[in-house]
Amino acid sequence: MWKWVVTSLLIGYFMGAIPVGYLVGLAFGKDVRRHGSGRTGGTNVWRAAGISAAILTILGDAVKAVLGILIVRYLWHNEWAAAAAGIGVVLGHNWPVWLNFRGGAGGVVGGITLVTINPLAGLAVIPLAIANLYFTRYASIGTLNVGLGAVAVLLALWLEAPERTPLAHVIYAIVMAAAIVWALRPNIQRLHQKEERQITIW
């Protein structure tokens, strides 16, 4: 089992570490690492290279998140392996080895891995995260909602019906949320100081 888990974590990591935002930014003539937060996620790509580049980044990040988990499920049909792959995707996205461990914050890949691992939890969490993003206009709050919401919903589902919600899903959510919170430490500080930038498209 542990061999599957470690291998799945590595598969997820290297899928997540594909620097979609960085590559899309270059295609639009921008090195997103030199703009805004320096991250490679959709929000910073948006600010650096525009909405079209951001949409391509979000789509690419979603694809790599889904594939990272589906590949592992196809190989092993094991939920611990799938959970490890989901964790790996988020870690790879946030800290990609190819970009000196400077990537995104994990909002999109966290949400997509959640939907892929546990669709019921994803259907509960993602609309709330999008609503928070829409009404507050803070991308960081929407991202935090993905991580913390995943923990709350999956833990509740597991406590209510552990036979239908694997413990592996809960562990995945806890690690995913921790990775998001750690990556967003500067944003949390700016929110506390009321200096965080809002999204201004609407």
C-alpha cells in the first residue's frame, strides 16, 4: 500500500508542477513571476497578462489536476492512492521544482482535485467558494474557502457515514487545506492589514 501511496504522491506532484500559468504568461509575452504576487496561478496571470491568459491558465490547471488523480485511480483503484495524488497535485502546483518552488496558491487545483476525489464534497464547497469570491472580490478568500470548506464537509461526511466517505479523503482535505493556508500567509497578513488587492472585473 505505501508503495502505491508514495508513487501516487510523486505522480500527482509532477503533474501539479507543470507550470501552466508561467507557460501561458510567456505565450502572452509576460513573465508572471515578475508581476504582482509573482505567483503562477490564474489571479496573477490575469493581472499580468489579461483575462484570456487567465482563462487558459485555469483550464490548464484544471486538466492537470484531474489527470493527476485519474491516472492513479486507473493504475491502482485505491482511494489512499487517489488522495495522495490529490495532495501531490496541490503541492506540485504551489511549489513546482521547475520554478524554484514558486508556483500558485492552490485554489483552482484544490477545487478540482476535491471534485475529482469526492464529487459530493466538491458540489458543496465550490459554489460557496465562488460566492465568497464574487461578493468579497478577494481571490485569497475564495481560495481559503476551498481548503477549509473541504475539511469541514469531508470531516462531516466521514463522521456521519464512514462507510461511504473514506478516511483517505479527510486526510487529503486536511493536507490540501494546510498547503493552501501556508501558501497564502502573505495574503492573510494583507487581509488582516486591509491591504489585500481585490479583483475589479465586476
